[in-house]
Amino acid sequence: MTKFKRITMLAIALTTTSMTAGCLRNGVASVADPAATAALVFEARTNSRDLFMETTTMPTTGGATYAGYATGMIKDMALDSTGGPQQIGRHFVGDASFDVSFSSNDASFSGDITNILAKDDVDQRDVYTTYFSGSQQDIEDMISGFDPTTGSIRIANGALAPTATSPNAVASDVSGSFTHNGDTLEFGGRGRGFFFGADGEGLNVNAETNDGLTITENGATRVGDFGATTVDSSM
């Protein structure tokens, strides 16, 4: 396997926070804590931006654990009262970790979104602007008002699914649920995404209810999406 670039994910930030729950599969402790989550988002954002600029040649052997973060929105309806896209809903952010294996002309992966923090009545324009351009402190300040949850989202049976425009595209199965403020949010259906980076050392996994994902809130159908950005975290 082509030797992956070493990308150290938030090692200092996470080892100095309280280790009360969960861990990434590479052994770096991770908790559903705003400071730890903000560090995770900021470092993954920085590393993935560099990788997005590179032309990808996929490995043909080997494997690695990929770690990063996931964010998502859950909304009652797709359109607001003006007929425009609904911007307000329940927002969540958490850890994402995937075990990835490569073979000739293929790749497989599975993993979980865990340590989820969530908040109701969030304007997605505000949170995604902060994730995209805010400092680590900006991100921490924003999510410090988020609530802890219980549960996780499972990504399974991930594999390459090339398209005409993206030879490194992937598809996967989505399942699982988390509970927030007494509401149970359940996920199912299919996800998609792509590998990125010179050696495919980045993996994006995303899903939308208008393209294969299902979301229910206490059994009622909801609309929404989520996206996970991860990079190879092997040492």
C-alpha cells in the first residue's frame, strides 16, 4: 500500500480534556465535550482542505482507520413558509471513525458517528459558516450550548461506487439512532461520498433524505442530511 501521510488529529486537545466517554479506534480519547469536538472539527477541516487540492490515486492494498467529525440537520419539512429551502432545524455534530480496507479497483469501509451533541432551532447558515471559516474558539463557543445525546449512527457495507464524474465515489448503508431532549431520531437507507487526497487518505461520507437517506423523529418522517469528513489517522 502507498504510505499514507501522517495526519495527527487533535492529539493534544483531546488528551487534555476529561475522558468520560468513548474513544476513537486509533486509541486517541474522545468525549462529547464542546472543547474536544471543536478541536476535532478544526483540525479535520484544516487537514482535509490540503488533501482536497490533490489528485487522487487510490491504494490497491492495505487499510487504515480514518477519523474526523460529522455534522447534520434534521427538519420538519423541506420548505419554509416562503417556499424557500428550510434553514432552521435540529443540528448535530459528533465524532466520525471508519475502518477502511483497500484492494485492486475497490475499497471497503464501515464505522460510526458517536459522541453526538445536538441543539434545536438552529439556523444552518450560521453553524456551517462557523465550521467553514471560524476559529477553533469560535466553534467551541458555538457548540458550548449544545446538548449531550445517547446513541450513534452506523455506516456499514461501504464500497467504491464510481460515477462518470467521480471515479473515487462511494456508497454505504446507514442505520442507527440517537436520543436528544426526549426525542428519538432514527436513520436508515443509503449514503454516498468519495475518497480524496493524493493517496485516498481522506474519506467523505454523506447522505440526504432526497437521495436515499431516511430520518424519523419519534416515528414521524423528517427531512435532512449529514456529512462526515475524515482522514487517515494511522501512525
